[in-house]
Amino acid sequence: MSPIVAYLKIKCLSSYRIFKEFPLPIRLILLPALILIGYVLSIQNIAPSVTNYLYCLGAFLVIGKWLCGIHAHESTLVKSLGIPLRCILVLKCMLLGIPFMLLNGLIGGAVVVSGSFILYILSSVNKSFRFALPSFYMTESYQWLSSWRAEGVWGYLLGLFLTCMGLYSGNRNLIYFSLLCTSCLSCFFIYYRMIDPLPFLTIYKNPSCLIQKKTVELLVNTSLSLAVSVILLLLFLPIKAFPILWIAGGILGNCLLLYTYYCCYPSMLKALIVLCSILIVLTAIGIENPLYGLAALLLLLPTLYFIAYRNLKSILYVNATPEDRTTTV
């Protein structure tokens, strides 16, 4: 058996075990949903153009930086099989390029080739120089800083790129989407890339203090993320068309991400299921009227805050000993 085949067999078995961990109803829904997504992508057949290529390349780089990276445990496996790391990177990029191929074969091929080359160069630069990417986030925001130096910067750059393209083309819907992308995409990576370690949370003196500190941190960092986009909109967009509701929705949406995460802590899978369910309902309401969707979100946040408080109190602080909280924030 060749090393590549052995690697693929191990990854398939690992993915299958993860798939079996999902509840049966989710498994029954997931496979038809993937087939439906593939069918929808295949019937789109977008026209080959530089603009569509840049959109697809930006999405490929953001997702690829997250999915195509080789983690420490995987690196050990690859080296033990005697496979060059660049071969695994190219293999992952080719698999990631399948949805883009379904959209348009020419654009998909160009995106896979150029995107793989860019990701390889970036991974080589990071390994050679090991520099710390500067960040504008609060210095104590360890989750934000960690994500920023991984895939968060790509989500932020994608949002800025879409904002500029929306302003250039006069596409309001693209501007609205870019604001949500700039604010919420990075925040999703921050809270749903790994479970926050228990010792990092028990330094707060009580769950109320923990949630308040995390909320302030989120509001400040989200506002900093939106600063450049807001300045561009103020410069090039009429005041009467300024998308204040979408900016407010992006900030409150981040609060939804945060509270849902701590409502279900430490189960990330449960948090994702709850988050997706809430987003589906809020999207349905927002399509009818954005104001109604914003009002529903405002009513939902206090409820989630209370549930998060009770959940953290029962997990972190009921049986905590003085040694568990030697330092308080």
C-alpha cells in the first residue's frame, strides 16, 4: 500500500468516526444537504470573469487557510508515512477546489492552481520567519489574537475586499454581506475553532464577571474590525444609504455567537446545532423585514445571556476550590 493511499484510508476512517458522533437525525439530514449543495453549485455555471475569479480565490484562501493547514498531530502522521508535507497540502487544495470546479471548470482550475501556490508560499514564509502578525485587537484577547494569526486575518481581508468591490460596482447587497463577513466570519473562527480551556475561564471570580468581560472584549474588538469598512462607507456612500442596521446586526450577531458558545459549553457540537437553528429562524424573520429580525435578536440575547450564566455557574463554579481560582480578573 502506497503512503498516499494509507494516509487517505486513515483520514477517511477518522472522518467516519467523527460523522458517527453526530446524532442520527443530523446524519440523515447532512448527506442529502451535501448532495443538494453540490447540485445547486453545478447548475449555477457562473460566467468566467476576473471579478468572479477574485471572489472565488478570496473564498478559497479563507477556507483553505483553515482547512488545508497541517496541524502538529497530522504532521507527525505524514512524516511517519514518509510523505512530503507539500503533497498533502496540494491534495487538500484539490479536494477543496471541487465546489469551485462545480461552479465553473475554468475558474475552479485557475483558483486551485493559484490558491494552492499562494497557500504553499504563505506556509513556507511562516515556517521560515516565524514572525508574529501585528494585530489591532486588545492585548488580553488571547482567543482573538490566536485566531487572527491563523485564519482570522483572511476572513478580515475577504470582508474588506468585498466592501471595496461592492463600492466599486455599486452593489448594495454585496456591501451588506461584506459587513457581516468582516464582523462575524472572524468571530466564528475565534469561538468555534477550539474549546476554551477550563483553567482560562476559572480565573474569573464568577460567571457574571466572565460573561461581562468577554462581552466587552467582543464589542471592542468587533468595532475595531469594522473601523476601516465604516470609514470607506462614510467616504464613498451617501449618508442616507449608510447601512447602520447591518453594522448593528453584525455586532449583535457576534454577541449571539458568544452567548450560544457559552450556553452549550463545553459541547461545541451542541453549540453549532443551536446556533444554526437560531440563525435559520432569524434569517427567515429578517428576510421579511430586517427591523423585525433585529428586534427578535435583541429579545433573544438576554435569554441566551441568562442560560450561559446558569451553564457556566453549574460547570465552573459550583465545585470550584480556592486553588482553582488563585487569580481573579
